[in-house]
Amino acid sequence: MATERPDLTAKVRALPHRPGVYLYKDRFNRVIYVGKARDLHKRVSQYFHPSRRLTADRKTQALVENIRDIETHEVKSDAEAVLLEGKLIKEYRPRYNISFRDDKKFLMLKVNLNDPFPRFLLTRLKKDDGARYFGPFANSGALRNTVSLLKKKFHIRSCRPEIPNEGDFKHCLDHVIKNCSAPCVNKITRAGYLAQVELACAFLDGKSGEWIDMLEKEMQAAATHLDFEKAARLRDQIEDLKKTTAPAKRFVRRFITTIHPEEDVLELQQALGMAEPPEIIECFDISNISTTHKVASMVCFKHGIPDKDNYRRYRIRTVEGQNDFASMAEVIRRRYSRILDEGIRVPNLIVLDGGKGQLSSALGELHQLGMDAQPIIGLAKEREEIFRPGQSDPLVLDHSTGALRLLQRIRDEAHRVANGYHQLLLKQRVNESLLDDCPGVSENRKKLLLKHFGSFDRLRRANLPDIEAVEGVGPKLAQTIYDFLARLPRHGAARLKAAADNSTESQLEEIAEIPEETGNGPVIYRLKDE
């Protein structure tokens, strides 16, 4: 029976008229919803207004009925509220939230000052690569507009080559319209170019007051001369600059995280009744969206933390049609036959994304390999039920427990890698299919070209002599291929496909770095294009 809801009227009335984030909790003190507001008092009050119960949708009505406590956190701006909301949703994974629960992150701006001639890049993935990162930024549109203005003001290049003018690179026209210092044409020194990049970095750090003042004067002058279109454009630029360069909290240490890897591992040991803590956990997931590419992923966690060096990807090769059970059996067979052959340490626990069917298929393969004593469980998505060998009833853990949160993190990571690999293969297929329209390129020559260069992207960046060096490709055909590739729109089909799949280029590049285990042969490393 549900407990009586406490009177939250006094707490709601005491909320400030300030931007912030609010968290709703249920009777078990679990966070069930996270929201952001420009005005905490007004926003939260709307949920408890008597008319809300009559006009709200069924999901909102169910949410309100389950609220037993409210927690709020004030911030300085709406942008900070968006960033904090996304962080807390990813941390708590509330049942009534939909947005921000995936692995997609806010945009950041990256520049590597160690490059010969650095350029600014948009990314969602922060790596330990020695580069400087600015952000994250809540407003991606404002960020893109600011970057465009930044390149014009400080003449920062935007071309792709690591060193401008390398190879057979075709020059752009940015130097003609004074948008770039053009190291490829003007032969400026690295020191001079780097000084401009440093000024741009200082600008992003918040030292933008003089430029904003200048733009405001230009806007007022345009309005005085009745040039309202120019004034409106300058007004929008000023707003974008203020949004991008305004100082914002990063929320790194402000809140105590609910993730404690080592404690969660011990709690999982107790929940499963294991003799020792599962220090090494391997989790498998099947991405069976279509029959075009059936793939699987294996992620490894050590001491409750992702061990990305030991992630693996698989293409399902022996299964016809969509059959998750048979696909799971194939992956388990390939993974652990390899481990036994190479004498690698087996994991303390195997986790499968699925229920009784996937578990039964995996147990059959482990039995064939003589690994009957191997600890293994299946985690079903709908109710987060844990299925164990020899147990007819599933184990259901409280959603607030660290043990279940650890399993959810592992399962979600395996799901991310599997889906990312599936999208990567689709992206490659779309790119490679463009060669079908190239005159003189048969299916056999297409395979030779892709085998020689390793990927369509490398072929596209190849020089004419490199194409001529491919077996079966003469000078005339090489020129035809080179001209055909030069006419293709840059990033056309591939970028459209990646956007349709809701994956960023950096996310697909990260998936591409994971080794692929193929059959019983050696591990093949398919690295991202440099």
C-alpha cells in the first residue's frame, strides 16, 4: 500500500525565484525525476496546482502521485541549469526522465596547441590527449556562431590537413576574404600563428568584453542609420558571444556522486552470493537491428571501472536472420574458446544483456567448453530482472542499490558500443557504395581499392600516384577515380547517415578503435583514419 504523501506546500512556497534544478524523490528516497527551471518557485509550483491533476498527461499524473520529497539546487543561469540537469539525469537515471539518459554529451571546443598550426574543433568526447577543451556548452547554436566569428576575428584556419599545403591539398578561398591567416599561402611562422590562437583561447576564457562593447557600438550606429537588418544581426552575434563566453560552473565536485565502484562491486558480490568480489566483469550485447549487419560487443569492467583496452567487437557470421539467442551463443563460443586457447584469465562474472533465452544459449556454449562453474547472469531490460543458472525465479534488486546501478552501467556501456559499431558499419557501407557510380570501377576493382587503402576515407584523401599504384588500376582509370572522388561533396552521405543515427563523428571514431575479434584468427585492429 502506498504511503501517505507528506504536505510539501511549505517547501514549495519557500523555493526562490531563481534558476536551478529540482529533483523529485519517491517513498524510498529514490530520485524519480530531474528537471531544470529558470524560476524554481514558479516551475515546481505548477506540478502541485489543483488544475494540474485534471489537465496533465497520465505520465505527469503518475509522477506527481509518487512525489514524496523535493530537493533543489540553485545556479546562476539557465545554461548552467541545463548542464547540471544533464549531469544529474545521467547519474541518477530517473524513471520519469527520457532526455539526457543516453550517452550523448554537450558540445565542447577543442584545440591542440602542440599541432603545427592548431585549429578549433567541435567535439562531444573529452580525451586525455594534451589538447585544451572549452565547455561543455549548453547552447550548440550559439557555440557554432561564436566559433565562426572567432575564426574571422583571429584568422584561425579551418582546413583539414594537419599541415596546410601538404600533399595535393586544394586551397580554399578563406585567405581571399580575410577569414584566415592562410599558412598554406602566406608562409607565416608558427610562432605568429600560435599567438593568434592564444588570443582566441583567452577570448574563450572570458576576456571578450572589448569585442562585445565594439559590436554594441556598431549595433547602435546601424540602428541610428535605420539599418535594422544589420543591427539585428549584430544583436544576435552579441547574444551568442555572451552565451558562449559567460563563465559557468562545471559541477565537478559540487555534489557527492552516487557512484562508488569498489563499494558497488562488494554489494554485487553479496547480492549474487559469490565467494569473491567480481573484480573482472565482461558484458555482452547483440545489436540486431537488421539483417544487413548483425554485430555484438563485449565490454570489460575492472574493479567497477571501464577497462576500454579490453573491449571487443564482433560481426555475427554463422547466424541467419535475426536470432539473438543464436548470436549470443556464437559470441560466447568465440570469446571463451579464444581465452582458453591463449591462457588468458577468465572473468569473475559474465553479464548478458537479456533474459532466460540468452542465458540458456550461453550456458550451452560454456558447457561445451568445460566452463560449467563460470559465474554468469542475464539482465533483462524491462524490470531489470537478474536471471541466474538453476534459479527459476529472477532476482529483483532495489533500483537504489549500488549493485544494480553497477550492472546498469555495464549493460548500458555494452549497448552503446554495440549500437555504435552497427552504425559504424552502416556508415562505411554508405561511403563504399559511392564507388559503384564511378566509371570503370567494377566490384573486383572496388574491393582491391578498399583493401589497398583500408577505408574509403583514406582512398578519398589519396594522391593520384597512390591510386595508380593499386594493382589493376592504370593511369587513365586512376585519373578517372581521382576526379570522381574530388567531385563528391565532402562528408555528404556518411555525415547524413551518422546524423540520422544520432551518433557524432567522435563517438564513431571511438568505437572504431575497439579491436574486432574475427573467428578463431588473430585480433584485427581497425584504427580510425588519421
